[in-house]
Amino acid sequence: MEPRKNDILKAVVEEFTLSAVPVGSQSLARGRFINLSSATIRNELAELAELGYLAQRHTSAGRIPTDRGYRYFVDFLMSRESIPAPVLAYIDEEMRSVPLEAQALAEKVANTVATVTRNAAIATTPRGALARIKHVDFVSLEPQDVLMVLLVDGNIIRQQVLHLDQIADQAELTRIANRINSDFDGRNAEDVAASAAGRPQGLEREIMIRLAEALELLGRGVETLVVHDGVRNLLQQPEFAEAARLGEVLEVLEESSYLSSLLLELVGDSDLQIVIGSENSTMQLRSCTVILTTYGPSRRVKGVLGVVGPTRMDYGQIVGRLQSVAHLASERMAEAHPGSGF
């Protein structure tokens, strides 16, 4: 768009973000465009509305940004916030104390993001961080059916019934579990699979192959833990004054398994993803913006960290603070486990 339309659209987005009140031509003329008449600004607002960037709730009311308007603002007009020193100091202090147990880590980063962005925050545990063995047990159910109880980093338990090709009694299963717990504590799917490949055909080899498969699923994030924080912040936003609208968002946040797959789908291979209003494929989130980034100690091991809030948000501020938390959390994790992939 031509520069003047850009300036006016940017002003409307910024004014509406602060006030939640539709923005009129007179207020823009008084506050931001003293060299333009109200009539000129009014014409520009009307053209921006015709282009789909602004909307007018009532004939005599001011304008508000549409989802398309916010998208144009984010893609072309947004300026990243220079984070105030006190906020940056708070983030740094919180990340220096970040725990390195997977669930506690996700809770910490989500809480920090919720605090500094004043919106709801979501975090997944880094994929790969859950794929290291802490303890495993095998329980005989039937002659060829075994219950595997697998505890991995993050104190996440996976229970799975294995249907084996051969008969397994409890005594032998216990011996195999003891050997695995002794030899593979803290090891991942690749370690277990490599060891299994070098063993002769038999019960132990078959069980180790199935164990490696379970660890591989966890490492790919199939059962990634999701935590959220800051829902109370949404209560302060006028967009969520209606209980029904807030309830729709909470419904999504409480469905952790669905939310996990949704976040991984949204973030893809990008380090930053901003999904605005109607761009959300999930109906309950179409009144929201979801901003996502990744964090973790390496390119191989990453989790998703994000913000959920109304489409009327301070995009430049939130993106800057979200990425700051992600960057410092990643540094902390990498320092604690150099070269280990967490």
C-alpha cells in the first residue's frame, strides 16, 4: 500500500491495541496526523475498509482492524519491542533458575512467558528430552503378552502391552528388565536399537526392539507433555468478558494431547509462527492469535513455546519477549548439558 495508508493502518492497530475502543478520524487527526484533515483521514479509513483491512461495527463508530489488517501489520509494519531493562532482568533471573527436569522446565518457561506478556502461555517439553530411560518393568499377562511400564526423563510413564512372538515367563522378564535398567539408564532409542541389532534372535532382542520403538515415539513428540499458564490474564481482556468465549479457549488448552499435535503442526520448521484469528484451523481459537516459537538445547531437541491471546495484542512486544524467554532458556539448557542434546 501507499505510505499514507500504511501509516494510518499502523496507527489504528496501535491505538486499538491500547484502548480496545474503535478508532475514529478525529482522534487520529488530533493525536498522530496533525497535518491531515479529519476528512482526508476519514477517506483513507474508508478505503482501508474497502480493502478489507479495517471494519466498522456501527455506522457512526470508529474503525477496528480485521484479521487481514492484523496480518498486514505483522508482515509489513510491526516493530519489535526493545525489551525494557527490568523485564529483561526478570527473564534472565527466571531462566537462570530454570529446572532441567522436563515437566518442571515446561512449567517454568510457560509461567515466565505468561508473566511478561500478560496473556496465556503454552509450552511443550522439548522433543527428545523424554526419550531417555529412567526405569522399565515388564509384567507377564499371558504367555505371549507383556505389559511394559516405561519411565522416562520428565517422570512421564508410558504403559504398553507387547504382543511377543515367543513365550515369556515372569522370571526371565525380570532378569531382562534388570539388565536394561543397569546398562541403559539415561540412554535413548538409538542406543537401545543399536544394542538390540547386535544380539542373537531371542526374547531379549525382541523386547529391546519394542522398547526402542516406544522410545522413538516419545522422541518424535508423539506424547509430548503440554502445560499452560496465565489463563487468568485472559480474564482481564474485554474480548473474553463472555464466559462462552473464554470457555472455548479453555476447552482447547485442557485437551493436552490434541494441543500437542496442533502446536507441532502449527510451528512446523519455522522458528516463529503467528496465526491470527480466522487463520486458525481450530474453530475455538478463531477469536485468538497464537504466537509460537521453539526452544531447546540443540536443533535436534526442541520444544514449542507460545502465547494465546486476543487478536488485539501488542504483537511487537509479545514477539520480542517470547523469543527472549526461548533464547535464554535454550542457552541455559545447552550450558547445563553441553553436547548431550539435553
